Amino acid sequence: MTLFAVLCAAMFPLIHTGRPWLAIYWLFPYPNVMTLWPNFRSPLIWDVFAVSTYGSVSAIFWFTGLIPDFATFRDTTKVPGLKKLFGMLAMGWRGSARHWHRYENAYLILAGLSTPLVLSVHTVVSFDFAVSVLPGWHATIFPPYFVAGAIYAGFAMVLTLMIPLRALYKLHDMITMRHIENMAKVMLVTGMVVVYGYMCEAFFGWYTGNEYERFMLKNRIYYGPYAWSYWLLLICNFIVPQLMWSKKMRQSIPIVFLVCMFVNVGMWAGTVRHHRHEPAPRLLPSSWEMYYPTRWDFMTLAGTIGLFITLIFVFVRLLPMISIFEVRMLVHEQAGDAARKEAH
């Protein structure tokens, strides 16, 4: 899911950097005859390194986890072309003790790299906003706020995909209610952290006494053209997820799925902001007027959703959703536990 989301997100810098055929490649520090280098004080450059690192490590982690399964496909397929393809992807895997030893060490190292990467990447992404001078964005709460929001939205999206696939492919023995309930608990905790971020935003706008901050706050909450999105945000990300306090609700598949859908909508509503402040001449000319999304904006949004769903379906069709070798190891461990119980 991470890889496919990064692919969808990669198209937006192309759109938002003006003339992509002139601007986008200057974000990368490659040698060139004009000796022009990126401005490393720009948050856009921080994004390039953060997101590319995130995508690279995620791709390596994903591929490494699939190596034993590629070997299984190589040994079982009867199609010569596929057999050769899976043989290359398996990288000579034979399942020997030496292979397993090196594999487990490499997988552990990659898992250790991926964990702090989640914190660093979303912290850097939050700096895009926090280092700006726009009212409502120039706040130190953004790094933990974005990290919690990423985990919150990520778990909601995983459950959104996992619950239908679990029912469709009869994966109840592998994805149990314990997994779903624990994920609902993580959503509840990170959701409360996100709500704390909303409270801090409102408090900062009031406490600073800055006229632009206060105008932004009132415009966003009370009389602004996009005030509806703020209240939709609170309903979806704060009110509805409170159902997860109840164990009975956490163990209800329809309720958990419904809460996840509300969170998906709420996190999208959190991106709807209007920064028209008074007096307007202090801002860029592009910020003076009201923003109205056009059909091209909605088509771009629909296109990214369609691309993401298509890639998920292709993955589910061609590769194992749940690692084959991990299921085999689990079955082996359970059989060993049962044998030891009988012996006692």
C-alpha cells in the first residue's frame, strides 16, 4: 500500500512545480554543465530526499519479504517464461540454513530502518508547512501531528482494504478478530493525538494575539467558505472514532469498517484549507482570490484513487497477499506446540 501511495503522490510535484519540463529535474542533485545545484534550504528538496528514501526502503523491504515466495513460485510453476522470471526474482534462493540466517538478519535490519523512517519522513513533510509564514501553518506542533496523522490514516486505509479482502478470500484464520481489534486500538490512540493537534491549532490561533492567525481561525471555523470541511473533519476524525472505546464495537466488523471510511473522508477534509487573509495585498497575488476546484481537480483526485485501486488489484492477483513462508512457519510452530502438549 505504501509503494502504491508513493506512486500516486509522485505525480503531484509534477503538477505543482509550475513547468515540470523545466523545473522538476532541478530538484535532484545531479552533475550538470551549468553547475546548478538545488537549494538545500528549501523544503521541496527535503521532500525529494525524504520521499525517495521512504519509497526505496519500502520497495527493498517489500521485495525482500517476497524472495522465499518467489522461490516457491519458481519451483511450482509449469510455464517456462514465468519459471525463468521467478527464478531471477528469487535470486538463487534454495532455503538452506545459510540463506535463512542471512535473510532473517537482512529482514530485521530493514525493519529497524523502516520504523524510524516513518517518523522522519512525515516529520520532514510537515516541515513544508511549519517553516512557511502562512497563518495556521507556522507551528511547532506539526511534526508529531503529521506522524500521528499518517499512522491514523494508514491504519484506517489498511483496514479499508483488508476487511473486504479478508471476507472475499476467506482469510479469517490468518487475519483474526484479534488483529482487527488491535488495529482499532491503534487508530483510537493516534486519533486522539491528531485531535490534540486540532486543539493546539485552535489554541495557538487564539493565544498568539496575531490578527492574521485569529482571522484564519475564525474563517476556518465560523464564517469561511470552507468552514463545512472543518466540522466534517471533527465529525469524521473525532466524534465517530469514539465508538472504538467499546470492545463490542471494536469486535464488530461492519462498525470498524464504517469508522475507517469516516476517517478516510475526515483526513481528506483536513486538506481543505482557504488562506485568503486580510489585508490581502500582503500575500501573493495567487492567494487574493477564492479557490474553487474545477473538473480537472476532481478528475486528478479520481485518477489517483483509480490508479491506487488498480495497482492493489494487480498485486492481489499476481502476488501473495499474505507471505507463504510465514504461514508455513506458523503452522510448523503450532504443530510443534501441539506435539509438546501431547507429550506432557
